[in-house]
Amino acid sequence: MRLLGLDVGSKTVGVAASDLLGWTAQGVEIIRIDEDKEDFGLDRLGEIIKDKQATGVVLGLPKNMNNSEGPRAEKSREYGKMVEDKFSLPVDFIDERLTTVQAERMLVDEANVSRNKRKKVIDKIAAEMILQNYLDAKGKLTRN
């Protein structure tokens, strides 16, 4: 079993992959997208799915602090549906509130990474955190 974790934004999709046992998540890359031009990076994602032999995909769901879902959560659900339809893989969602904030704090406080360098890796690290949280919680895709 190998899962991919995705942090879907309006300009990028951070990608992480689990190890074969589903214990740890590692950042893979950041895919550039353009929602306005309906370029969602699915071709590149397909290459990663094939390369990693992924059996499922976990998407971060950016809920509001009051647990409601706004426009970004809706976009994440739409992205998940596209992934499910195009690649015939099971897709699940996990609450991603504050993962980008946590990733940024980790880069600033623990690694002292400059703002410019943070922008280049933040989405990949957020995807890693989303996937690791899912693996730790034993989400439904880990129970196959």
C-alpha cells in the first residue's frame, strides 16, 4: 500500500508519498497549476501515481475554524473527484486546518529557512503533514 497526500491550492499542489508500509510520509514535489486555465496538473500527478504505484490519494480539506467548509474546501473536493475519475483510485479527505501554518513555523523556528526558500517547499511539507496525520489516524484507506 502506498498513498499520496495532496495539499491543493489555487496555484500549486503539494505532493507527498507514504512508504510501502504506510508508516511515514515524505514530500515528493510541488506541481504548478492554473485554475483559471483549467490546468490542474493531472498529467504530472498521473506520472507520480504511476511512478510511486499509489493505491490511494488523501487530500487535505481546508475547513474553517468553526468546522464549516468554504470555497477552498469545495475546490479540494472537486479536485478529489477529478483524481478519482481520472485515475480510478480511492480518494479520502482529512482536515488540514493549520497544516500550512505548522509547516511554516517548523521551517522558521526549527530550521531557520529564509522566506524565499520557504515559498519553494511549504506546499510539499504541508502535503507531507497532511499524509502523516492521515497515516497516524489510520484513515480508511490504510485499512485495506
